[in-house]
Amino acid sequence: MLLRRVVITGMGAVSPFGRGLDNLMEGFLEGRSGVSQVPELSGITGMRTRVAALASGVDPKEIPRKYRRSMSNMSVFATLACQDAARMAGLDESDLASGKLGVSIGSTIGSPQTMQEFFRDFNTDNSLERMKSTLFFHIMNHSCASNVAQTLGVTGRILAPSAACSTSCQAVGYAAEMIAMGKQELMLSGGADEFHPLTSGTFDIMNAASTAFNDSPTRTPRPFDRERDGIVCGEGSGILLLESLDSALGRGATILAEIIGFATNSDPDSIANPNPAAIADCMRQALVDARVQPSEVDYVNAHATATEQGDIAECEAISRIFGTGALVSSLKGHLGHAMAASGTLELAACVEMIRQGLLIPTLNLDNIDPLCSNVSHVQGITKHPVETVIKNNFALGGVNSSIILRRYE
Amino acid sequence: MTDQQIVEQINSSLAEEFEYELENMTPETTLFEEMGLDSLDVVDLVIVLETAFGMKIREEEAIRKIRTLGDIHSFVIAKKRQTENS
């Protein structure tokens, strides 16, 4: 149980649909895909997947050089999304520098692109003499959190959780707990990642990347669908500005939704394969944390990345707890899998679904896999009162996480 | 390279690296106050010059005394001439 109520008062997004919440939601509501062919991938021996969901609509030069020099793309995405979230929440420079606001933003790893550029040069003659002074700041694991704090002038706590696909769900959960404990009043929370062939390659090597739709990229990934054949990697950043209810009311801020529960657990059965029992435990713990009965949950925003095993395991877990009582969809069909950014990009969409009273279906779900038919899938854009939502993320490494949102009354 | 070519090469390299307007670069332009460089930038400035002119200058004592673009012009020109004559 959260000791103090925690609400969301700002959101920011950088995604394949461009920068900003409006562009994100427009993409979802128009049923668009952010996936395209990436020619770079075809030049890599052993790489069978040729598609990805790349971020668009970003001008890094909006960030002054003084701050940008220590950023790779992932920090650029996170910083722009944080600026938008802070603006939406009506925060000014003094609020950001008050010490009451902290940052909880993670990525899967430090910049793989910068790492590659460094080693490509280093390996030519084993020399450090051409190494720029700011390179380290691109590749440190807390690059996004630190770059955001430096650019926005944040003086509160810095946290940089890293748990691959669970990163931003954890970042939000831990930030909420920090506010609930009274350690901070506000937290910029979420995740960011930049696309690199290494990410797609990681899944391709494990036979978990989509390879059958290289010539029709918008038809993949296909969560829950009979023809699904794996993950499509993406990039971007999703940011939620969390705030104690007291602080939000005191400022007269517009409250977008409330975070009422969070859980994260480890699944030691396998470092790669999801286990329905562990996933179900995670959701159950989040429900207990939120003091909510399964019957009160209207919608499950699934992790569902379109892998054979992951989608089935998640449906099994959802079915065990919710039966067919809650509607289910995954947003990976639209955005691919933005890794550390996926949780908060999808949470931001969940907040908008609550506010707009509608549910977004799973793109490319044409024929439900019989093994995924044990839950109720959202069919088309559905006008539906949405009070309570559970959002799941599961990561390689056996890290599960679930967040529960509720309409703020 | 003539002295003028060296000056132009320095200015264009630094303008690109530090996103500074070429037309605002004069020999009197100060690196720290006007161009806004700091200690990290100075490390990169040395690398930019080493790459542009194919010389090693990182350990040169004179680097630490550089304050203006004109100081850099004089330093690099002297270094180039010294290399050519050795």
C-alpha cells in the first residue's frame, strides 16, 4: 500500500509516431504502425530480422550543445520527453530545482552506438588519443537520468533502474514509492532506449525476433496472433511526472490519473523464458498493493511482445487472475518493443485511455492464437468506461513488473 | 599551408565542433567567456586540432596558456613551422 497518494500530473513521449502525447495517441487511434524496414540490418551477417520501429520528429539541437555533448540519442529522447512532461504539469525552473523533484529514469544499457564508435576507433591502433572527453557520459548506465537532471536543473534524487523491458515500469514504481514515503514530492519517471542492431540481434540469436515480415514491416509484430513470429525492436522515451496528491492539489495541477499499486518480482526459473505462475504472482501482488479486487480491473495493458512463449505465458497468467473479465490488448503491434521506454510509453497511453474512455486494440491481431484465446481481447477502438488498469512488463533476466492506475476522482 | 589557410582550418574545425558562428570568430574571441567552452571542451579542442593538423600537442605546456582564438592560431602556426623545419 502506498503511504501517500501518488498521482500523474504530466506526461511526455518520443516514439515512432513523433514527439508528444498527441502524436502518440493519434498514431494509436488511427491504427498506424511505426515499424519500417531498416536497410542497415541487411548488411549484418547472421541478422535475419530487417525491421524496427525508429523514433521520429526529434531535433536534438533543441537541446543546447553544453548539455547535448554528453548525450546519445536515448538521453536526447528522455530529455525532450521530460521537458514536455514538466511543461504539461505547469512546472517552472524553480520547481525543477526545488529539491522536491527527483529523477527515476533508466535504460537497458548505456549507449550501444557510442560504445561501438569508441571500440571501432580504439581497435584500429589500441589508442585513447582520439577519445572525446564526453564519451563516458553517453555510456554510463545512468546516462539518461543524469543528462535529464543536468539539462533541467534538477537537484533532488537520481535513480536509474535497469531491468531491460521492465525498466520503466520499475522506474515508475520505485518513484511512486519514494513519493509515498515522503522522500520526494515529484519525480520525473520512465525510461528511454535507442535502437541499435545489437538489440535486434540479441533477440534474433534467441530465435525471438520477427523475420517473416521483412517485406511487409507494418504487419509485424503481431501480439497474440496465430502468425506472430517474434519481437520487433523499437526506441524512444516515455515519461510520467509523478507527484504527491497533496503537492498536486496545492499547486492546483491537473491530475491525469492515480498510481495505486506496484509490484515487481524475480522469476528464477529461467533467465529468458517467462513463467505464468511468476507473472500471475506479480500481478496479484500489485492488486494487493492497490487494495483492488481482480473484478475491479477494467483493462490489462499486456507486455505481449509477439513471441511464441511470452504471449501464451502472459495470457495464462491473466486468465488465472482475471478470467475473461478484463479486456486485454498490447500496444507492441503499433510501436514495436521500445525496450526500457516501452513501459512508460504504454502507461502514458493507458492514462489517455482512462481519460478518453476508450480502449485501443492490438494492431495486427487478425486471428487469435487458440492458446491466447483464454482472455478477452479488445476488438477495435472500443468506447468503454475505464476506471482501473493494470500494466505489465516482463524482462529478460526474469524480472516482472506491474503497475495499477486508476481514474482520479 | 599558408598562415591564412591554417587560421581558416582552425576556425572551421572549431566552429563545427563547438557549434559557434564562423563570422563571430576573430583572433580576439575568448574561448571561455565568448565561445563558452569549459575544461571538457578544452580536451576536445586539443583532439580536434591534433586530428586536423596531424600533430601531437596534448602535453605542450603552451596549451595551458591559451585564452583566445588568436592564441590558438599563433600556437598552431608556430608548431607547424617548427615541424616543417625539423
